[in-house]
Amino acid sequence: MTNSRTVPCRAGASFKAGHFAEILETKPDVGFFEVHAENYMGAGGPPHAQLERLRDDYPISVHGVGLSIGGADGLDTEHLDRLKRVVDRYQPALFSEHLAWSTHQGAYLNDLLAVPYTRETLKLVVEHIDDVQSHIGRTMLLENPSTYIAFEENDFDEVTFITEVQKRTGCGLLLDVNNVYVSSVNHGWDAQKYIEQFPISHVGEIHAAGHATTEDEDGSTLLIDAHNGVASDPVMALLSQALTHRSDIPVLIEWDNDLPDWLGLYQEVEKISDVLRAATNAPEMTDVA
């Protein structure tokens, strides 16, 4: 069995059940697959059978979307227990969650909502991450958000807030370069400067993805983190920029909506692989814990 506690510094792909048969048949040269934790919180059935077979051949990254790390309520302990069972069962190479909130008074919202970057929120997020890491028994990667609104009163900018969370919790970070680009266009700040300031030494995984373009009420461009297509040229440029600082990071192409066939997704994996090869002279299969 593949060592489930390590992931190669290579390109990976989101795993979708519709691609399983072809993956099983062709054994594609993919560094790792990432799954959403919430899809595997049931007791059994085809999802578990597929994932158990997949992890025989590939390292797995588990990406949560439902912890509501930034929520004002306490963490849902039942959800946290379900997450622990998934992590214990599959021993993924990486485990990550979002800097966002998605619950209110016991109700789950179908979105990842922005948090204000205040001292009060910082204390809350730190407490929640400490609780998660203690309960799960391993380090969590925290993903930078894509945002569509900005709060008038913040005590920190986003990078400073994330840096302070990392210092106080010891968590790792997941740098999503598509989120950086989406937020930079929506709010009019410098994406390249963001990458330069981001604490890259603590990044355990990078995400690239596609986004949708629409218009705000005032007619200005609004980008949506839709995960519905290929990563754009500006997003790939940000990926290249990040990898100039550290090229030993596994990179995932996220694709969740308007899915292509497996060949279409694998072509995006190969594009990521080309960027990784260009960024490093190290052996392609170097592993990181």
C-alpha cells in the first residue's frame, strides 16, 4: 500500500466518482487525489469502496468544507467526530479546511462565508483550530478564502491575519492561488504582493482552479470561485510565482462543477506538472511529510 502519511511534491487532482473506472483501468501518473471529507462521513457504500481502492495506489488529501472554523458558534462536535473517523480510517497525507464560516445556530449554510479580520475573530479562529487539531490528533492546513465582500472595520489585512493564526496554532497552510486572484480582482488589491507576503514556509499544499466571471450590481467585474473550468493564465502565473519561493509543495487542480471527462482533467494535471518542473531542479518524486 502507498504510504498514506506522505504526498509527493507533484500535481494532484480532485477525485470524482465518475472518473473512478478510468483511473482504476489506466493508473494515471498523478501525484495524489483530494476528496471532500463530507462525502465520506457515511458508514459505507460505494464511496468508501472506491476510496479504499484508490488509496491502495495513491496518497489521499482530505479537504473539509463543513467545520465552520470562523463561525461564531462553537464547533459542531458531532461533525468533528465524523471527520475524525474519516481521517482515522484513511490516514490521509494531508488534511485541510477553510478560513470561513458556514453555520449559524445549528443550521448549515451552503456557502463558505467571509470572516472579519479582527482581534475577536482571531481569538475565535485560533481556539477552533486548536480544538480541531487536538481532537483529530494531527496538523490541519488552513486555506485562504475567496471573498466577495469586505468589512469596513478590520484590525489586520488577510495575510497578516493568516500569519498570526499560524503562529498561534502551529497549523499548516493551504495556499489557493485561484482564491488570491478572485479576491484581488473583487477588491482591487495586488495579487502578486499577496503572494510575496504570504508565509510560504508553512504551506503544505497549493490549490489552482477555474473561476467564473460575472458583473456586480454597479457593472464592475466580479469573479466567483466556481471550480468549473481550467485555471486561467493569471492564476497559473501566481502559481509560478509562489513556486519560485518554494518548489517542494504538492499542487492540486480543483475541479468540482461542469466536470470534464477524465482525460480533460488529466490534461490540467499535466499543465500543473509542467509548472512544477519549470520551478525546480530537484528530483520530481521528492516526498514531504
